[in-house]
Amino acid sequence: MQHLNLSTRVLMFSICTSLEFDLRNFIIGTGTEIPISLKLLEKAKSRAKGTFTNVDADKILIELDLGDYVEIILSNPYYFKLNNQKANDLNNYFSKVIPIRNRVMHTRPLEIGDRATLIEVLDTIPDTLPWLSWKETKNTKDTIENNPQKLIAKDYNRVVDYESNTYHNLPEPEFDDTGYIGRTSEIKEIKELIKDKKNQIITIVGNGGIGKTAIAVKTLYDLIDDPDNPYEAIIWISLKTKTLTLGEFTNIKGAIKDIRMLFKIGEDLTVKEENKPSEENIINFMSEFKTLLVLDNLETINSEEILDFMKDIPESSKVLITSRHGLGELERRYKLEGLNQRDAITYFRELSQYYGLNLHKRSDNDIKELVFNHLYSSPLSIKWFISSVYNGVNESSIIVNKENLIKFCMSNVVEKLDREEKEILQLFLIEGQRLSYGEIDYFMEFKEEDLIKYINTLISTSLLVTLRGEYELNQMARDYLSIDHKPNNDFLKKILVKRKRLNAILQDIRVKNENDPFSPHSLFKNLENKNRKLASYYLLKSLEYSAQRNWQEAYNFINKASNISPDYFEVYKIKAFIAAENDEQFEAITNYRTALESCEEKFEEATILYLFSVFYTIKMQDLHQAEELINRAEAIVPTEPIILLEKARVLTYLGKYGEAELLLEKLKEGRGNFTEKLENQFISRFADLYRRMSQNYQNRDVGKKVELLEKAIRVIETLSTIDSKTYVIMAKILTELSYLHFNKDAMELIHSCLKNHFSSLKSLKGNHLNKLGSNLNNNEHQLSSELSDLLKKLTYNFSKDAREIKEVNEGIVVHIKDHFGFIANYHNTSIYFNQNQVKFENIEIGDVVNFKPIEMPKGYAAFNIQLKEKG
């Protein structure tokens, strides 16, 4: 036989009335001169709403209740032939029963354990207080155990709140089945918010089914019984449109569905004026009486009018709202989370016992796994699950088929979101993990002010929760989106492409950190958390825009990095570096100093000191400050070649040539481990040292001067691969030699150098060879014809000639650098080629060539290059 799901309050009402019946009969049966106090007599008269024509004990007692009966007996126990021991037993026994009776009879929220206590009374009272017959109580016990249907037929009338000074229309609690469980601190906090004078509109927000209505009902009933309750009236308006009945979600007939229906309550208020709008009558009532207006489930109404109404609430009154999302303004929001572990397990067990199931016998871990992993720790979900089991549905089938539950709890919220807000939620669905603000910003690319607004909306609706500085998608929201709002393929691909791009960039950063830790593009601690990862990405973007001299975009990306990771020292390093490039020198100094203060390790500090020193050398030309900074860096990492090379440069610029040369000679010991880039830097320092040393010699010491300059060129030519920066040093050396046009050795040195390095020198960007050409052209009569021809070729514009070539497979070489170069013709000014496609030796700028053009993703490239004419 299926367990009879008897209403808890009906059962408890039956027990309480039985106890009262037996105690009243005991009092009446004792005698006619019953000792009733004047206070109780007045209470009986006020409840009878009239006067007693005769002082009749029956009429008096029928208006009193359980607590009064116990008071009458204890006021004169000897009259009732009770000794002190029996009186104490009676007092102790009913001290725990009377508060429960009052909650039952006055439709107050039941507490957990109330039902169990009264069931225990049925079992124990005959033996604990045997001097009273308890006949009616025993009959009730028998009926509950053997024929509970009879109890349902009995009328259960709500008792009038005799002692309440507050007018209210609060609904009967919907948690009678178990009594209210837990959340004592939350109730206390909400009650304090309602009572204080600071917040006129309070909104309890949380997921559907999380218990917002229940906690509001419990809190307000507690408030009514609070002697410090400041309100004269509490008006409850339910805006619910659906309810859970026997495991099914059903529509509520006559539910309020729009703002007009809501305001119609004004027609029922006592303080109203004819021909006035209903909402104005509500405001008038709230002005006349200190009123708490409660709007339950406000999210079902979507209207801006409600905000205008809220703005007119009188100062002496308040509004309490329960909603799955807040109003967005005016309110003090109180966020309600799911049940904690202890309360969730307790509620599950109590509900199981109420329905007569055996689910409560499971272990804590089993119940916890079910409640937290499948039922969202939500009271409604737990009740839905247990009532479904009670109705014979298979447990596995319940868990698999949660669509109705999820839609009931989530649809009102998600459907009202903007497209952008839904896309943020879908991002979480795709990523399947917590995301930082920086990650959301990276993937969605919204304006900052818009993104903040969207995230705040999602938090206010409880769809997103914050955990240790990151955001997480509510599990129920995740399940709902998976059903009704799956991301489309285009959005999915967009996110995956951006994730792949980010991972590639972070990998590049890792490689650069290992290979070139003192480069401004090297970013330390960039993988410590998600925000630093994204900050690193934005810092690299800022460097890209800085290289293009797009300062506005560069600073925009720096600000993005700073917003998501303000304590990251690399932000200040990059900001300083870019400020220096933009000639904002004070800004650069300030940020380098901040970066130094923010460093977390000594090695990182050394990298900042190195860049700061370079800044003072190149941008500020303050060599003494540069020397101090590079010495501090050296003290941290005394064997680091990059730092020692920079120190050599500073010493050279200061004219401390001997110290610089000793330092460079010392570095030779580790030269075998240098990278190609470091090898070029090392040789450049040596070459520049010799060039600057040569400047100490006047023209009368031209031999010494040429010797040092030749030494500088020869040391450069020891490199297997000369990079463009080293060629700049070579151009400076050649310019020094050009001042010695009268010296044969100097001219021969220029001639041989130009001949051996013609294409690389001509491909230098900038004006590095202008002074060389000017000096020699002014003294052309002293030059050999070969050198003159070479100089003309060096300054000749081959691109102009290339524009005359119309054949698509023919052109002129206009640029060569390292292993690649470019060919130009009428159709294309930059046809890329790799040196391994050149089919002849010693290709030079100015050579006319034939080639096979092939279109590549980034433009045209030349293959199978053949020499047609030497330039």
C-alpha cells in the first residue's frame, strides 16, 4: 500500500487539538471553582468578541489555548491535586510543546523537528504524565496509525492572529512537509535589512527554486512576532505563474502577468480615493501606514513602469522583492545561494521520511553526490526529485529528464538577456571552466563599459558566480543553455580560433623568455594565472602597435592589460618602454621605477634595470645614470653576457675605453655559447669601441686612425652572418673613413668594404650612408673610377628602373637581407625570394633577373631565379 502523504500541518493540528481537548476536560472535571486569572478572563472575552452573560467555565476555556490551560493548572497545582513533582513534570513537558502548537495554530512557519516532537508526544505522554487520562490524544494516535484518512476530513481552520499588531496577508508556508531548515544567518541578515532605515528597496535574488519565497515567508513571520517590528502592514503579492504539484510543473490560475494586474491590489486597500489610479492608492496607503510591500517573483513582469512606481515609495515604507534578477538600480541586493551541505542533506532526509520513502537511509556521501552534482543544491530540485520517486518514477530517468525542472527555474531569466549576455554564457559553455575577466574580454572583444555591464547583469541574475577572482557558470544555467541555447558553429569556431591564437602567442612568449630574457618582448610570470596570460597577450599587442607608431592603440592595449592585472610588473615595464619610444620621457622613468618596485624576483629586477639603463643611454643620454643602473643589474647576475655587453657600451660612451676593452676580452671566454644575435652584439661592441677610439686621433695621426677603423671592419667580418644592426656600425665606420678622402689606405678600405658588402649596406633602412656619399662625392676627383662607380650604384634608385619592366617573370633585385630579398617590376614592387632559389652566385641589388612567379598566401614569391643582366 502506498504511503499516505498526510499534510504535516493537518497531522500536527490534530495532535495539538487532542492535547488541548484532554487538558480542558481535566480542568473542567476537577470542580466548579476553577482558578482563572483576570488576565485570562479578559483574553477569553476579547476572543469571544462579546460579553459572557454567565460566568461559565466551558465558555471561558473554549476561548483559551494550550498554553493557557497549562498556566491555569500551574497557578494552583494543589487545587488540581498535583504535588510539586507533577507540576514540574507538566511544566517541563509542555514547555517544548506550546511553541510548536502556536506555530501550527497561527500558521507560522514550522521548524525542523516540530513534527517529530509531536509524534514523540503521542508515544510518550501517557507514560510521562499518567495522572491524566489522555483519552482523545490516544484516539488521535490510533487514527494516525490505522486510519489517517479520517484526519483529512477534519476541518483545519487557520487561527486568527490575536496578538499580532501588524495587518498582513502572508501566505501559508509551503514548507510544512519538513519545517524550515537552516539558513539562520541569512534570515537574520534579511530581517536586519528590512528593519534598518537605510535600504528602501531590498531584493532577494537567486536561481529559480533556490528558496527565495520560502526564506521571505519565514523571515516575515519572524518579523511579525518581533516586538521591534516597525511595520503596521505587510502586503504580499505573488507574481508566480507556475508551481510544483505532485512532481509536475503546472500553471497557476489567475496569476498576475502584467503591471496592470499587479496594481489592481490598490482597489482592495482601505485608504483609497475614487477615480484615482490603483498604483496611486497603493502609494497613499503606504504613506498612511508604515508598510512593507512584498513582490514575490518579480521577474515574471517585464516593465519599466515598475521602476517609476518604486521611485514613489514613501520614506516610512519599504519594498521587499524576490526575483531571479534584480531591478538593476535603486535596490539593495541580497544574493541567496543554494543550501549548504548540511542543510541540503537534512532537507533530503526529512522530505524522504515525510513521503515514507527509504532514500534518507543512504550515506551522507551518496546523498551529497546526488544533491550537489545533479540537483543543484536547490530545495525545489530536491523536492521535485523526491516527489517524482514517490510517484513511481525511476531515479535514473528523473536525473536524465530534468528539462522541465531546468526550464521552470531558468527560462524567465535567460530569455530576457541581451544577445551579448547570452554569448558570454555560451563562451563558458564552450570553455567548460572558470574564466577570468581578462579571458572574457579577450574572447568577446566588447567595449570595456559594455562588458562590465553585461557581467554585472549575469552576476545579478546568479547565472555567473564569482570564485577567487574568477567567474563560473551556474550549473543549472549550463544545463539549460545546453538544451535551449547551444552556441552555433560560427560562434564556436570563432572561440576556438582565438583560443588557438592565444596558445600560440603564449608559446612564443615562453620561447622568447628562454632565448632572449632581456628583450622587452620577454614577459615573466605570464602563466601564473589567467589574467596574466591575457595581460601578456595585450602587452604584446601594444608592442606591435608601438612598432607601427600607433600610440593610441598601443596605450589602449596597455590599459587593457593594466585593468585585468594591475599588480603585474610587466605592465609597467612595457608602458615605460613604449613611453620612451614615444618620447614621453618622464612617463617612461615613472613606469620603470614602478616596475622595479613591483618585481617579484631578483632576476626580473635585473631585466628591468637593463632596459632602464638602455633608456638612459639612448633616450636621455645620461651615461652616469645608465652606468649606475647597469652596475646594479650586474650585481644581480654578474655573468650575464647581455648585461656585460651593455655595460661595455656605457663604458665606451663614457670614454672608459680600457675598462670596456677588458670587459669585452673577458667575454670572449664564453663566446662559443653565444647565439647569432648575441655574437653580432658582441662584435658590434668591439667594432664601435675601435671606431670611437679612432676619434681620439687627429688627421696628423691618420695612420693610427685608419688602423683602428680597419680593425673595426675586420672584427665585423669575422662574423659568419652579419645582421642589419651590425651593418649600421659598419656604415658608421665607413663614414669615419670618408673624412679621410685624401688617404689612399682609407679609400681602398672603403672600396673593398663596399664591394664585399654592397647589397647589405644598400638595403639598410634610414640615412646611414648619406654622409658617406656626401663626403666622397664632394671629393670625387680624388677617388678611383671603380669607387666612384660603386658610390653611384650605392645611391641609385633601382626601383625606378624596375617599374619599366612589363614582363611578369622579369624584374630587378631591389633589396637583400640575410637569407631573403625582394624583386620589383611594373606589376609588383615586392616579390619575395629566398636565397636558396637563386641559381647563380653573388646576387646583388640592381641585378636584372628572370624567375617563376607563384602566388602565396601573403603575396607573390619568386622561384628558380636566373641572372639576366648584372646591375
